[in-house]
Amino acid sequence: MTPEEITAFEAKVQAYVGGEVSAPRTGKDDVNKAMIRHWAEVMGDENPVYTDEAFAATSAKHGIIAPPTMLLTWAMEGYSMAQTPAPDAKLDVQRELHAIFDAHGFTGVLGTNTRTEFYRDLRPGDQITSHQTIDSISERKNTARGVGYFVETVNTFTDQTGAKVGRQVFRVLKFQPNVATAEAKAATSDDAMPAAPARIQAPRGHDNAWWWEAIDAGKLLIQRCKQCGTLRHPPRPMCGVCNSTEWDSIESSLEGEVFSFTELSYPKFPGYPYPLVCGLIQLSEGTRLVANIVGCEADKVYIGMKVKGKVERVDDKTVLPNFYPA
């Protein structure tokens, strides 16, 4: 965009700051014990003040309370928020704002951080209402993802009396994906074709770069503690058995069996082959590894299936271990 176009665009989106995203939204259900129990089960939270009425009654809380982290859930819109609205449907202000960003090339979105404040415990019978506003839009930023703007929304939660019970600030980056690269290509050739999408590259750091370098060389190595001989994966600096930081590695035979698996179907990510079966492989050496299962129909994969791995190139940038039926 030209400087004049940027100025006009920024004025257009800044006009949304301070506006309500939509009318206040009251939860379809009051705070209730069933949803609290489901949340505690799924999260593995065994605090009895959430589910044990007898314990909660004698505790400092004097009764069942909801986990504070459930605050947002009590007024969430539900699955309908993920549905594509009809062409004549009225967008809420936040979706309308994001549509403007999309129309100007800022099609990427990345949640960056959130901050939540809790003002009091919520109890069964409380009715929670969400009041969401667009709080701020940053100046134009150059980020590793591309040029973009940080958009902050503030969600204030009230109870049936109108008293505030909590507040959440959520920040997202709306950006132009790889805009610098795209502009450079456009400057050199009007007919340049974009590169084929590749898999997302795994981060390489101090503790795991050696493992990926071995994969690049066609070997699957397993980290071994020099003190007690325990094998471990993924790579990490200290043995979980004896706490030694001394280690070496052995080369895997790439033989094993399927311990667990899932077929990833939606959404489809560019650069990945489908059907995409992601397995947890129990290697014959004893450690487990997450890898793709290939070479057979997805519905033929089963737990306990014997597999044989092969370290191979899967695209122009990536070498990975794939596992085939043995």
C-alpha cells in the first residue's frame, strides 16, 4: 500500500476502537455443577472444592465454586461462532473489523497473549453476561510473521446483579503473511509463481538441534543417560531417573509398533499429504516417537501394528522419519 493508502486504512480501522463487539451476551446456562464437574474431569483438576459438596461446605469457600479458569466459558457463544454466516447476516463488529483487515491483505491471524482477572468466585446459580469491546489497535508493526497490527479486545463479565466478576484482555496479530517476500518477488518478476507450501519447520534449539541434524543425515538417534543408561525421547538436558546431565545416544533400528494413532482430517494444512495419519510409535528400543504412518490406507492402521521406519525427505525443506507397515 502507498503511504496515503496506509493512512486511510489505519483511520478506518481505528474508528472501531472503543466500540462494542456486539450486544452483551448472557450465557445459555447459569453456572452449574454438571459443567463444573465435566471441566474438572477433562482438565484433571481434583480440587474437591469444585465437586465434593461435603468438603466444599466445610472449606473456606463454604460451598461448591467454579474453577476460576471457567470464567470465559459461561458466556461463550458455542459452536455457532465457528459457522460461516449467511451472505445477508449481520456481522458482529469484531468480525466486521477482521473482514476489513482481510480485504486489505492482512489475512493472517495469530493469538499472541491473554490476561485474565478474577474478582470473585462463581457459584452454581450465578448468571454470567459478557460485555466485549475493541480496546486498542497498535501502530503498524514489522514482525517475524509479516507486517501487521495488534488488536486487543476486552471482555468484562458481570453477574445477575450487574456486578463485575472478571475481566479478560485478548490480543491477536492481524498480518500480511510473508509480505516482504511477496513484494520482493513481485519486484523481480510479474509472473513469478509462489513456492509450493512446505511443512511447518520444527524449532531447533540447544537441546534438540543434534537430534534434527542426525535426522537430516538419515539417522534416528535416541538419547541415552551416561549415568544409568536410561533411554529418553524427546531430547532434554537431564535424565528423569537419576538427574544426570551426562548423555550420549544410540541409533534406532526404526522397528516398532503402533502404540496409538489419529487421522488428521480438518482443517487441511497446505504442504501436508492427506490422508494424514499421525502415530505414536513404540520403538523396539523402548522409547516412543510421534511420526506419520504411511504406505497403507488410513483405515488399515491399528494399535499394535508392526511398523518399520525410514528416514526420508518429505518435501524440499524437510527430512522426517516415516513408518510403513512391516
